[in-house]
Amino acid sequence: MSSIEKVQNEYPEDLCTLLEAAYGKGFLSEGGTEAIDRLVEGFGLKDKKILEIGSGMGGAALHLVQKFKALVTGVEINQPMVDEANKRVPQSLKRRLEFVYYNDINHLPFGNESFDFAFSKGVLLHLDVADKLSLFREIFRVLRPEARVIIGDWLSPVHGCWGKRMREVAELDNLSLFANTEEDYREIARQSGFKLISIDDDNEVYAKYNRDIADYLQNPETRKRLKGKFAEERIQAESDSYRVLSDAIREKELLIRRIVFGK
Ligand SMILES: C[S@@+](CC[C@H](N)C(=O)[O-])C[C@H]1O[C@@H](n2cnc3c(N)ncnc32)[C@H](O)[C@@H]1O
């Protein structure tokens, strides 16, 4: 099975429902709109063309269009997510926002120099270094000169090896996550033609996001709302796992980074 097929199978509908319940409508990663604002802070996005890699259920893209007046195309390897995200786009925004399926990291379905920005949050840890490099070469091709790439990703301090807590979390949701480092990103920038502009540490806020999600899933009101859909034990296990994640982040076993590349 290719790495793309494997990741497609790792996001079944019930996991997406549970993740949206934890993160907010449209989001499959933590922090909601506040986390998106942190990532794009300082960039003028009005009427800029943004390519979002791994757009999931479309929450980030919708926010970038609604709040920052950007034009966004999201690409996803998961067809059901693309269909659902497109269904949720309000009629009035159809000309500014669309979601597109692709399944080849060696070929993004766009012409050369089509976008001003690439954006990706909580996605690239699904790709090993070789696949990241192939994808970044493609991103380089579809970006205009002077364009920026804005990434939110989970990194490890050690290449190829997660700490104990991260292994536990990946196992619970059956996710294959690659332990890449800041140095890996420097190398990917060098080899794909980008300049690495900055790497910022976001651990403190993400430790809090994950602790808040653990508390939210523990709350009796949330339990009541999710009761018909998920077994109590599953919600408890997810809540525990967000607490483990929060500890992993606080103790720097997991590094949450905002990375900016320039063309
Ligand atoms: C944790 S979710 C994050 C989704 C979205 N960025 C968000 O923050 O809500 C990871 C997403 O990455 C997608 N994905 C994994 N590998 C990908 C790839 N090579 N290209 C595009 N999307 C990918 C998955 O299908 C999934 O939707």
C-alpha cells in the first residue's frame, strides 16, 4: 500500500467526527481559528492566492477567506473530505474557495507560478523526508517568485524517533506519523530551492490547547452530546491521550513549530 493510501485509511468518518467535536467545526487539528491567526500573523493575505496542502474538512481555508479575504484552494488526498468541505462552502464564497482532490505528491494539479502562498497545518508529519522533499519541489513549481510557505507541524528532537508519549498517542488513533526534525526541514529547504526564513517555537500555546481539549472531553455536557455517537471508553481514551500530548509538548518530547520558507 502506498503512503498516501495508508493515510487515506487513517481518517475514517467516525474519527473525523470525533476530531471535529474536539477541535471545532471544520478543524482536524487543534487551536481552531486562533491557531490559524498565529500562523499567518504578519502576512498581508487580501486577494492573495493561497494553496492549502491537506485542507481536511476546510475550517482553516474558510477562515482565511472570511477573515483575511484571501482566495484559497485546498488540496487533499481524501476524496470524502474534499466533497464534504466543498459542500460546506457558502454560495457567496464559491468564487474564492474550493477544495480539490489529488493523490500524487509528485504532481500538484496546477500550473507553474499559480499561487502567492502555500499553507499547511498538521499535515506534513504524515510524510517522510523523501515524500516531503518531492512535495516541496512541486510546491516550489506552483508558487510565484517571492512567495511564502507557512507551515504548522509537529517535529521531534530526534530524527526517526518519537518519544514514548507520542508513540502512545499515534497508536491510539492508528496514525503513521514521521519523526522529522528542524534540521530535516533545513535540508528540505536547501534541496527544494526554498530559503528557510524562520522556525518559531509554539509549544507553550499548544500544550494549553491540548490540555483544554482533554478537559473539554472530560466535561459531562460534552459527554452527553457525544453519547449516542461514541462509547464512553473511547471518549475517555481520547481525553487521556490529549493530556499525554500536552505533557509531551510541555516537556519538549514533541516540538510544535511554525516554519516559514521563501521562494
Ligand atoms: C490532522 S489532519 C489536518 C487537516 C487540516 N489541515 C486541519 O488542520 O484541520 C491531517 C490531514 O492531512 C491529510 N494529508 C495527509 N497526507 C497528505 C498529503 N500528502 N497531501 C495532502 N493532504 C494530506 C489527511 O488526509 C488529513 O486530512
